[in-house]
Amino acid sequence: MRVDPLAPGAIAPVEVDGHECVVWRGFNGRLGSAPRFCPHLDSDLAEGYVDGDELVCAGHGWAFDGRGNVYKRNEFGRVDSKGTVIALTFEEVGDAIEVASAGHDGDLPS
């Protein structure tokens, strides 16, 4: 599957191997991915925002590092791991992003 180029801070919904996901480009240029819906309360991550190179859920602020790790940061700077989620593998081909496949399925409860 191919995705159009993404500018830094942009988020795009994709479906790969039956998984609804989002792909984003961090402000450092790195691509990241996460499931389309946040495992916390099912907020649509396509409506989230990019902070640095992480995608942040607009619902309750869970952060996705794009490699399958999920965190919650509190107002005092503490970072709590929330487990792992599916991650995609990418390759940039010319002006497009080639989504190769879904990676691990993560360990968050359904």
C-alpha cells in the first residue's frame, strides 16, 4: 500500500492487512504509526496531534512513539508506560511512502 507524502506534523489514516492504522511524520522527519483508534477509550488518532516525533491522542493525552510503544505523561513530567500496540514498517519510494506490513500486535488488552 502507498501513502502520499506527509509533511512534518501531518497524520494520515491507512488500512494494512486488515488493520486500521495512522501514519504520521514527526518534526524530525521520522515516520511513525499506531492503530487508528486509541486503546484507552477508542478516540480516533487521526484527530490527534504530533508533538516532536510522537503522536498524541487528543482524548486523554496518551503518546505513541511510532515504533509500538505507548506512554502517558502527567503534568509533573512522570512517564508511565501503557504497553505496546501494532506498528507498521515503511519505505519511502520516490514521493510516496510504501507501507510494507503490520509489525507486532502489541500487548494491550482488547
